[in-house]
Amino acid sequence: MKPRERVQRILNHEEADRVPLIMCGAHTGITRLAYERFTRYLGLDDRHGRLVDRVQQVVEPDEDVLRRFDIDFRTIYIKGPSGWRDVEYPDDSFRDEWGVRWKRPPGGYWYDMVEHPLEDAVEEDLEEYKWPDPEDPGRYEGLEEEARALYEKTDYALATGLIGSIFEQSWYLRSFPKFMFDLYRNKGFAEKLMDKILDFHMRVYDRFLDEVGDYVDVVFVGDDLAEQNGLTLRPEIYRSLVKPRHKKLYEFIKTKADVKICYHSCGAVRPLIRDLIEIGVDVLTPVQVSAANMDTAGLKEEYGDSISFIGGIDTQRVLPFGTPEDVEREVKLRIRDLAPEGGFVPAAVHNIQPEVPPENIYSMLISEKKYGKYPLPEAPT
């Protein structure tokens, strides 16, 4: 079975010859250091991948590596505006096009936010702020040709990178404490800020999907709505303020293209899964199995008829600290729980981090193919 057909069947809750594999994109991929160590382990020298997310230090693996492990997805990335370069500072920090400043701590690999440009803003300031230009032609240059070539000359399923964060981008600009206060006590500001960001994403998707919508199978969106032990927001705040804006965006995307919406949220997001289904989300990622109430058997039983899952391979304990045999058992368990009757693409929970031993990455990829064949294996031993 060809990769595109395999992915389409699985995400339509049908079984295929095997589960699809993914190791690319901004939230189902691999960090640069992990990738360099992994490719050295494979006997490939001087491999760095293509940097696709500076903050997270995520890279797109080289094509021969993707082919070696039969990865079924390829990703189309929207570009930056014409001539844009991050504003660089001598302390290894930079300012992005939204005006947020990021800094990498000494010895670190992940950038943290250190300045929020709207932290002290009032509602009137939102009209004067210099917002990124969604119409800038540089964002879309060459994307139609790239997507069409991949669609016509390969059999891979095509996905977009992660764009479409409304809640998170709001607190990036405002700071987390102040935006949380806004949601509860300064709702006019919060709604106006989210509407500005929603308008940007609506206009981006309008042009973006004009370019690639005929070729793409999955659109990744998302906002982290949960943490290790519970939701970041009270459900009523999500439902009254954030959810309507998510709904508007996702419904618009589906008017532009026949795609699956894949929603990213880390953490214990289970109490809001039904809400996500209601607003058109087809797939949930990364399925953080170490978070509260995110047991995979229960998720499949309760939601498996309505939503698919990408992820599920524990990155908090098993991948960084387990043995290859532990990883194999983990993969087998998650496939057993989530893959019956389709609806599951196994992958690391979020991006593979630098501390993950390369032999465990190898074990994960090999085990996904070994145990992902239909009919599925019996319970793990």
C-alpha cells in the first residue's frame, strides 16, 4: 500500500497494511542534537537536517533517512515574509517578526521568551501595534510548485507545519500571567488580542491553502491547553473565549481544502477532547501518556470512533531513560491500545529531545513497523 493511501485510510478509521510512520514537522519531529547523534549512530557523517523551528531547534530529517525508515509523511512549510531576518542580539537572543524576544540559556538548546512586546499594553494599543503582514508574498513563494511536485512525483501524505496558535500566541505577546489575568478579569482586551491573531491566521490560511490545498492531507494546528496534571484554563473559559475562535478557524480551513485537522496540545487535555471533536478536529497529537488521565486504552474506548491519534510513545521516561527493549514494549503497548480499526499513527510524544539515546530512536522506528502490521499483535508481555 502506498503511503498516502495508508495515511488516508488510517485517519478515516479504517485498517491498512500497517500503521503509518511520522518523524517530521514542527511537533512530531526531532531536535537537531538528537538527529545528529542518531545519524552518527546510523553511520552517516555530517548530517544536520534542515532547521524548521529555531525556538525548539527542530530539524527536518534528510530524505534518505526518511526513506530508510519508510516515513509516510512529508511536510510543506510556510515561509517568512520577504526579506525578513530575525533581529539578532549579542547575548544569543533574537526578536521574531511578532516582536517577541527569545534567548537561549547557557548550555541550552531551547530558546525561552524574555520579552513580551504587549506586556504593558492597553486595549487601544492593539490598533497601533505593528502586526505581521499575512499578505506578504514571500510567505507563499514557490509553495504551490513544491506541493504539486511532491503530490505528483511521490506517494507520500503531505502535511503543513504548525500554524494556527491563538491562545499561545496571545500570551507570547502579552506574557502568560498577564494574559491569564486578561481572560478572567480583562476580557475585552483578551478577546481583541485573540481576534487580531485569528484574523492573521485566517488570512494566512486563505492564501496558503489557495497554493497547496489541492495537495495537502493534514493541517497541523494547536494550542497547549493543558499541563502535566490538568488543564491550563478552566473549561468554561476555554469554551466561552478560545473555543469559538478555534471553531471559526478550523471551519474556514475545511472550506478551503479537504484535509484532516490535527490539533496539538501537550498535557492532560482529556476533559476538552469532546470540545475539540465538536469544532472539527480530526486528530489529536501528541497524546502525552505520562500526563494525568491520558491512558491510551481509555482514550481509544471513549473517543476512538470520533478522533484519531498521533504520538503516544512516552518521551518523559521510556525514550530518554529506558532500554531499547523498554521502548519496544512501549511501542507494542500503544499500538495495541490505539491502532485497532485504524485511527493511530505512532510517534514520540512531541519532538525527540537531545537526551534520547540514538539506539532508542532506532528501536522505536523499527518496532513501529514490526508491531504495526495488521492484524495487530496480542497484549505485550
